Amino acid sequence: MNQKNNQQNQKAIEETSKQLTKNEVINMEQMKKRFLKFAEKHAEIWKFIKFSFTGASTSILEMAVFAFLQYVIFKSLNQTPVTDNAVLAFLGIEYKGYLYSYAISAIIGYAAAYVMNRKLTFKADANPVLSTIIYAIMVACTIAFNTWFGAFLGTWIKNNGWDSVFIEMVTKLVVMTVPTLWTYPMNRFVIHRKKKTQNEQTEAVNDAILQQAS
């Protein structure tokens, strides 16, 4: 009798487990459908979310490289003044350690962001050579701004006696976030453009004809 009850209990447990697994699969499918529906309905918002995620990912990479260079590779140069240079003086760069660390980490971060945004975020098919040239110009201008802004904040923090690894990282994060004001529009509408398909071009022409007719 006990053996029969045990078998029935075991069977009930197995049935319950199967039902739970089935429900989990159904819930996952429903969540996937809702997610895809949201992404399709709010395409621009979803692109910005992906762009922000890419920016955060590459920012972490950039900050890690910057910290490694600043406090390990170029540690001995953190107190070494840069040579007299009008451009560096204008940008407010005073020490070689910061100059080398920032320049190298920024190049690595922007290169990774370019590849990820082109392939994953916007899935662009525009001319890669032209896109790369425009991106390089934008990056050069952005790095010039970031270098000046970062050096300005870094010098201000050092002069106030707040110099520490944590403050350096927070400053670096602020410096990397501000350029989003122009880097997203440039990436979205200029650098990583996606060519219209034949159907989209036909629909656009038909819409224009209908608007003129009305």
C-alpha cells in the first residue's frame, strides 16, 4: 500500500514539474513577444537603449584601461610635466601620465564603440570608408573636448586636495558622459546610417504622391 502511494506521489510530482516547466516556457515566450513588440513599436527608444548599453560597456573598458595605464604603466610619469606646447597648454594638460593614459584609453574605447554600434546597435550598411572618416573626425573633436574638460576637472580636483582613485574614476565617468549630447545624433543620423530597402523607397514615393494628390 505504501509503495503504491509513493508511486502515486512520485507521479504527481513529475506531472507538477512538467506543468511548471511548460508554464515557464510559455511565460518566456510571452516575455519574448512583448519585448520584440516593444522594440518594434519604439524603435528609436530601443536604439538609444542599445547605444547607451554600448556606451556603458565601452566606458567600463575605457576606464579599466585608463586606470591600468595611469596607476601602473605610466605611474612614474604622473608628476612629470609635459613639454611646453601651445596646444597642450590650451587643453590644460600638465602631466605626461594623464596625457598618455587618457589618449590611449580613449582610442581603445571609441574603436570598440564604433564596431559595436555599426554591427549591433544600428546595423548600418552605409559606406564604411566614409563612415570611418566622419567618425574619426567626430572622435578627434570629442577627444579634444574631453581632454580639455578632463584636464580642467583633474587640475581643479588636485588643487582642492581631493585627488584619489575614486574621484579620478568619477571624473572620468562625467567626462565620458557629456559628449553623448552630440555623439548619439551623429552616430544615429550621419555615421551609422542604414540604407532604405527597395520596398521602403517605394512606400516613401507612394506616400509623397498621395500627399501631393491630397
